[in-house]
Amino acid sequence: MSALRGMTWDHPRGKAPLLALAKRSGSSGTTPVEWSARSLQAFADHPLEELAETYDLLVIDHPHIPLVADRGLLAPLDGSGRADELARLASESVGESFASYRHEGCVWALPVDAAAQVSVHRPDLRAAPPSEWGAVLELAAEGRVLWPAKPVDAMSSFLTIAAQHGEPVCSRPDRFVARELGLAVLDLMHGLADRVDPACLEMNPIDAAERLAGDDRLSYAPLAFGYVNYSRAGFRAHRLAYRDIPAGPRGVAGSCLGGAGIAVSARSRDLEAAVDVAFWLASADVQRGDYYREGGQPANAVAWQDPVVNADCADFFSGTRRTLDSASVRPRHPGWLELQEVVGDVVHDALLRACTDDECLDRLDDARGRLLGDHVATGSA
């Protein structure tokens, strides 16, 4: 059998398990896959039509789904004669991970990697993370806190805090977010930004994890997408413990959902074989077994509640499960991909005091109107 071609993202979490599993695909009865990798940003910047033409399998994040589905680039997985397997995977979903790959009544990808903004701390420096935002700001004033807030992460934090305070963004047809709530979100973000190293405004979650793992002056970050690698023994000099986000008015609900799913190109040279591989990779046995052991961050809830898996990673999965189960899905609209880039830049400008908070919200309202029209978010809060 000739090998399929796959594209994933270039990080050990996204690449290592797929490369390892590709070597075992023959014994599993699935077709071998030759995997390539590129950064998530490079994936976003590359023409999607070209990727779908070149590769049989694509690892993508869920905000891409409305765009690639509407363009006919992916094969819907509903009509593959696997209704029972789809139902089982839906029941085994961590939070909205499975649902985030639905669009217009079809399933366009299967979750293989689950993530959301969570908190992270050094358990050798502090026994437990702060449980609410007031305590976070107090700890930040002591110089012990990091917060990855480069534009894309500033955007994610804004979305998380807004949903945590009761209203996911784009819930209204005429506003990005209610003005009073938007000002409150920015006020909290300013309070954090003013208390952390200014370098945080150019950090991503990996940068923050690296700093936490190696700098004994720092012990905590309140909002960062989780990377289970840092919770495994021996990955870095100090292990990190990922836990739920600080509680707000809705508790730990509202975190911005991330993660990745495996999709099948509608132009695949062997559609049936590619679908077989996708279901195999998303299955509970693979996810809690070789996928995790080879460095992956599974999406299947069977893996998340496995005691052996949790013991291996300082309870990464059980410690963040409440946050993941109540995470918020970003707006389901093809224009959202462009809008989220604008949101990141505009919120980042506000944190740098390059614009006032009112100007920031005006710019967000304007961009929302241009790119989404009167579309109202339909994702989970």
C-alpha cells in the first residue's frame, strides 16, 4: 500500500506522537502516513487549497473549520459509515473538543489534542496556585508571576476573561463585547500587565513555561495554554503543574478552547484509508496509549481520566479538567480567523497604552462589523 501524506504542526506535542505512530501503522491495519510539519502560523498563512491538494490528512485547529468546510476542502466524516464510532468519540470528548469540529450539521475533523487556557505553577516553589484573581494580582505584585501576552495570547486572555465574566465575545449583533464588560476585562488585564515583567507582552505559552521551569524567582502564570510536556519528569530541570484557571464570576468557566483535530482532505488520493487513520488516531486506546507515551496531549476523555497517565504528568489532565469541560468556543464564522488577528493587535496596543481602552473597544466593534456582520457567536460559553 502506498503511504498517505499528512501535515501537522511543528512542536514535539504535535509531531512526535504522529511520527512514532506512523512506524506502527502497518501492525494496526491502517495505511502508513508520511508526516510533514510546519508552525501553526505557517499553516495559517499557507493557502488552504494548496495544503488540501497536497496532503491527505491535515492537523488543524477548530477556528479553521468554517472556512475550510465552506470551501469544500475537507471530507465530512459523517457519511463514512461510522455513526457508532462518531457517537462514541462524541461521548468521550473533553468539553467541547468534539463539538468544535462540527459545522453546518457535519463533522469535519476528530479531536486528537485538547487544550485551553489554564494556570501553571512550580509545585516545588508553591504548593497550590491562587484560586481567584485578587490573589493573582497580589502574587504578581511580589514579582512571582508571568503572563504570556503577545498579541495572539492577549486575544485569548481577553476572550477567556470576558466569557468568565458572563458574555463570550460577539454574543451581540452590534458589538464585539458589551462596553461595560469590555472595560472591566481590560482593567483586569492592565492590572496584571502592570505587575509583571514587560517582556511578558512578547511571550507565548511556551516562552512562559520555559521561564517558569528555569527561574526560581517565578512560580506562577494564570492564563496559558497547557503543554503536558512540561509536566513530565525529565523534560526540563523543574516540572510544572497545570491546574484550573483562577475563579471569576462564573467560576473557572469560559476559558478559550484550543487544541487540534485530524481532518481528511476532500482531495485525498485514498479517502477511505485516510478516514481509517483519522478514526484510529482519535480512538481511546491509541490516545491513552502510544499517543500520550510518545509526547502527545490527547483529546479523548478516556486518556484524561486514566490514573496511570495522570500519575506520569503531575495530574495535568485531572488538574485542568474542570476548565476544559467548561471552556468557551470561539465564534463559528469564516471571518473569525481574520478578526482574531485584529483583536490580538488591538488588545495588545491597549496593554502597551498605545490607545485608550475606549479606543480599543471602538476598534474592536468596527472590525467585528466589517468581518462578521451581524453574525452572533453560537459556540459554547
